Amino acid sequence: MRPTGTNTGILSIDPSAEINDSVEIICFDEVTIGAKTMIGSDVYIIDSDHDLYSIANTHGNHKPIHIGSNCWIGVRSIILKGVTLGDNCIVGAGSVVTKSFPDNCIIAGNPAHLLRMKHL
């Protein structure tokens, strides 16, 4: 999916992903959401910085976000630019994800940190 207008970001959401209400995705570069990933209400995903006065003024500072397959993003979490979440990750409610995590992680906090690895 490619937005119209001056934005050139690429938003890719697998058809099997489930996204609850009031989720906001700001995509100036690239955001991908994998298969069977579930995103809770009021989650905010943004792949760029912006100034205090306008989200449209990003100063060209964009980095892609990749969310793997079979992830769960808890309610009111924030995922910031440059983050990659591996497959099967769980993000605790209200977390602020500022860095990447590999497959099978359970993370939470502000900033989010590793709580433990999932055993499949």
C-alpha cells in the first residue's frame, strides 16, 4: 500500500493480521506487519521523528519498522522508528519500544526491555 500526496511511505499489513480500534500508524518510510500479528487498541507506530508543531515536518529522519509474524502488541504501546520485532514476540501493554528484539521475546516497559524468551 502506498499513500497518496507527498508521503512516499510503504505500509504493508498481512491480511491475516488483526488490528484493533484507535491504532495509529505513521508511515513515511516503511512499516510492515506480519501474518497473524495482533495489535491492541490505542497502539501508536511511527517510523520517523517530527518537530513539536507538525507531524508532517519530519526533517527526513525516517527508519523502517518491521513487526514479525504471530506477534502480540499490547494496548497503548508505542513502537518507534528503526525497530524490528522478530516472529512470536509479545509486547506488554503500555510499552515504549525504542530498539529491536529477535524472535520469541517477551518485552515490556518504558523503554521496553527483555523480560524473558518464549519457549515454543
